[in-house]
Amino acid sequence: MDSQALLNIVTISISTILSVGAIVISIVFYKESNKQNKETALIQGEIKNAIQKIEKLYDRTYTDTFDALKTQLNAMQKYIFSSTVGDSNISEPNELRFYILGYITQKSDLTIDELCTNIKGFKREEIMEIVYLIHSEGLISFDGKNLKYIKNTENQRIDGQGDH
């Protein structure tokens, strides 16, 4: 055998080995591709279900939010259009309570007369009623004439802007 024939045999052998390897690799890639396609289809179904759940939640939240806003608007309109004009007390009791507590916390000691003259737009009876209420809650000391704020170390916020 001459060198040309030997070279041809070696070349054919290498080509055959490479072609068989390529076929094996293509089969492995095909199987992996099918496996990935199936996994992708499953994940796609899960994503679709999740999106549907989110859309339902969004629709429910959207509806609930606008229902709550509509209710609030109706309540505000009812309050505004049913309030009387010309009363001396044009504010809610919580606003008067806020004014009283704010004024008492600014002064160390003051009298009920001083408080009544400095808070405008409210009757003395209304101010006295709120002062007695605040006194019963333990926020101030009140002896019928003098007022004093009681500092509470556990609760540093001013109460009175809540549900009363």
C-alpha cells in the first residue's frame, strides 16, 4: 500500500467517526430540546393561570376601591349639605378637642377662663364638656378652674384625633 491509499483510509476513518459523533450529538440535542419544550409549555400554563388570578384580584380591588370612594363621597356630600349654617360650632368635636389639647400642651398652667377666651368660635359649655371628657381620660388635671397637662411617658402622642 502506498502512502496515498493509507492517507485515504485514515481520512475516511476520521470522517466516519466525526459523522457518527455528529449524529449522536444531534440526537442528544433533539431529546434535550423536546424536554425543554415540554417544560416551557408547563411553565407557560402556570404563568397563564397566575395572570388570570392577578386579573381577578385586580378587578375585585378596582371595584372595591371605587365602591369605597363612592360611599365616602356620598357621606361627605350628605354631611356638607345637611350641616346647618350660622351655628357657632362649625367644627366637629374632634377639632375642638384638638384645639384644647394643643393649647393646654403649650401652656404649663392655665385657667378655664383663659382657655375659653383664647379658643374662638365655640361656646363655653362646649369647651367645658370637652375639658371634662379629656379630664376623665386622664390627659389633664382639672379642678374646676385650673387646667394642667399630665405628661404621659408611655404615650407621647396627643390623643383626641380618633374615633370619639
